[in-house]
Amino acid sequence: MAESSRILIKGGKVVNEDCSVISDVYIENGKIVEVGPNLQISAGVRVINATDKLVIPGGIDTHTHMELAFMGTKAVDDFHIGTKVKKEMETLAKEKGVNSFKMFMAYKDVFMLQDSELYAAFAHCKEIGAIAQVHAENGDLIAEGAKKMLSMGIRGPEGHELCRPEEVEAEATQRAITIAHAVNCPLYVVHVMSKSAAKVVADSRRDGRVVFGEPIAAGLGTDGSHYWHKDWAHAAGFVMGPPLRPDPSTPAYLMDLLANDDLSVTGTDNCTFSVCQKALGKDDFTKIPNGVNGVEDRMSVIWERGVHSGKMDENRFVAITSSTAAKIFNFYPQKGRIGKNSDADVVVWDPNLTRRISAKTHHQAVDYNIFEGMECHGVPIVTISRGKVVYEDGQLHISPGQGRFIHRGPFSDFVYKRIRQRDQVDRPAAVIRKPYEGKVISV
Ligand code: URP
Ligand code: ZN
Ligand code: ZN
Ligand code: ZN
């Protein structure tokens, strides 16, 4: 067997969502074969020394839009899959391994669904065992707010936030949860960007709703004060929906909720447009393509603001960057765990090294970086994907097409166990009574 298909990671601290143990990890043909102390492996194996390093499951970014055709242009970082329509949803969930669907309450006259349509979509997701995801913003209020800003002569990126303040997100979040609850459908709220929307998710979880909130790297690492920057291109670079919030305490608050399991997972919503694409909206903020970067920097930003800051430990970091996503989307422990028989998606992580984020050094196609200049503890040393070293010594060793689609079955236990039980025990029942035999008015 070729040395490259056999890897022994020696002496690192293996971190899963439930515990950390000093262990070796032996990988063969893309799978983790053994995890344990002082593994004795025959010659011809490639050894990676992980002393004083962490060995963590590869991150799972729950939310990206590669090559998305959107707002008159196309996202510059590539790869995207998306679709809709009822019958197709069923075929996708039952036969094609797609078990989540995103519904929009924003983007009026483009993607926005009415409440009755959301009700039908959530009911259908539940029937087929899919995860209903929602972009929660009140699209009607955004449209009115945008008209108002433009009529007041506010045409720059600050108008983007001013026309859709926090309550526009919080109201839609509450409404989506209420509609999902009406059909006992679990709900996944993508890109939770504000303190108010996060509170709605947290309160609902405490009220017993099966709801998951996903903050993203952008909302955890930076804020919406940039929309007021004097340089138009700088300000426009941060335009995304829902917007980053000007309240500077937002990122730390979202991180606290993640630490407490009030919020569940982290994505990036990576949807990148270069400055010349953003410039489609140079005279009118409503025409700026919405979206920011994050896919490359998510792990470092969250380590810095979450673990280095002391808000959460390394195990919770693994939960929110990898294992909980694998559980929700139904491919745990194939992904999201360093354990026997799991796929060998492994990162050797140095928690003490630092790096400075910059568009000058990043690997993404987009020509700026919303985290520009941010210094982060937590640096990947080696990244292994399905048993192959794909990043090492600062170099990527990948070619297009190496990625694999992961088939995800419906009815994830992590999401649906409680739902199924509630369907059994929470059925409303009619009251048995004698027929009313008195007078009835004639109409
Ligand atoms: O601004 C954003 N979020 N762009 C990507 C599309 C979406 O709504 O997620
Ligand atoms: Zn969205
Ligand atoms: Zn700025
Ligand atoms: Zn998105």
C-alpha cells in the first residue's frame, strides 16, 4: 500500500465534542482505522508529529453559495447546488441524498414566500424528513424601508442596514418558528445576525421548540459599523443579508449563545463578489450584490473569538464547527468525529500559533477580505481530507473535482426523534359531548 494512503498522526491531543485525549490516529485508505495511545504501525507509513498540537475533525461549513447567480452577477468562489419545487424536494430527499431546503422570507418578488407558502413548505419538509431552513427577514418591510431610504437621499451601503434593522430579522425569525411549530416541523434558522433574532431562537429553544440557530463567521468576527465607512468600496464589501449589525457587542453576544448551546452550529454563508461586482450598486445600495467571504477563515475566527477569548472550550469548538452539523444533517459519525471507521477528515491544529488574515495572502478568488488585518490564534498545520494531505506547510495540494458529495438520508435522529414522539403523544383530540339540541338562528 502506498505510504501516502497510510498516515499515522502521533502524539497529538485528539479533540472530539465530548472529550479530549492524547492519542495517535492511524489512517488507511481514507478512513480512520485506529485511535489510541502509542499505536505500533508497521513500516512504510507516513508519520505526522502532532506533539503539543490538537487533532480535530475537519470543519463542516453548514452554509455556502459557490458560483451563485445572484443580483445580476455570479459569486466568484465556485461550486453551488440548489433547487426547489415540491416533487423535486421529495425525489431529492428520498433518492438523491439531499435532506435540507432553504426557504426565503426576504428578497421580495424574487425568492420571498408568503406565510401560507412557508406553512406548506414546512409541512412538506416534515413529511419527507428534511431539515427546513429559513432566511428570516421580513421582505415586505425591507422593500418599504429601502424605498424610504432612497427617498431620503440615502443611497450608500449604510442604507442597506438602515432599511432592515434588527426587528425586521427578529420578527421574521419568530414568525418562522411559529409557523414551523404549527406543523410540528423542526426548523433551522440560517445566518442569525442580530442579538434580537438570536434571543428569539434561544427563547424558543427554552420553550421546547426544535429549532437550531446558525450564526456565521462574519457575524461572529466583525460588525456592521463598516457600512458607515467613508470609502464606498470598503463599506460595500460588508453588504449581506441579513446585515451585520452596527451594535459592536453583537459578535461577542452571539458567541456567548453558541457557547451555551442557545445557538447550535456555525456556517459562513460564503457568497463572494469582488469589488467591481459590488459596484453594480455604486449609486443605489439595493443593487449591491449581497454576500461576504468566510469559508477560509471561519475556523480561525471562531477559535480566536470563541476559544482563545475563554468563552468556550476546545470540545465545544468541535461541536459548533463540525460534529453538531454532522448530526443535524445526518452524516455523523462518518463526518464530525475522530473515531474508528470515521472518514479521515482531520486537522492538525496549533492553538498557540497566530496568523494575520489578509486578502493579500488568502486563497479565495474574491479581491478583499472582511476580516482584513485580524490576528487569530489557532492555525491549521496539516489538513487531511478522506485520508489525503490537502494542506501542509502553507501549500494546498488539491485539484478541482476532488471533493465528494455526501449522501444525507432523511429523518436525522438528532432532529426528528423528539418530533416523531410529539406526533404520537401531542395529538389534539375532539371533546366527546352530546349534540347541541337547542335553537339555532336562521341566516
Ligand atoms: O447576503 C447573503 N446572505 N447572500 C447569500 C444569499 C443568502 O441570502 O444567503
Ligand atoms: Zn440567506
Ligand atoms: Zn471598516
Ligand atoms: Zn446564504
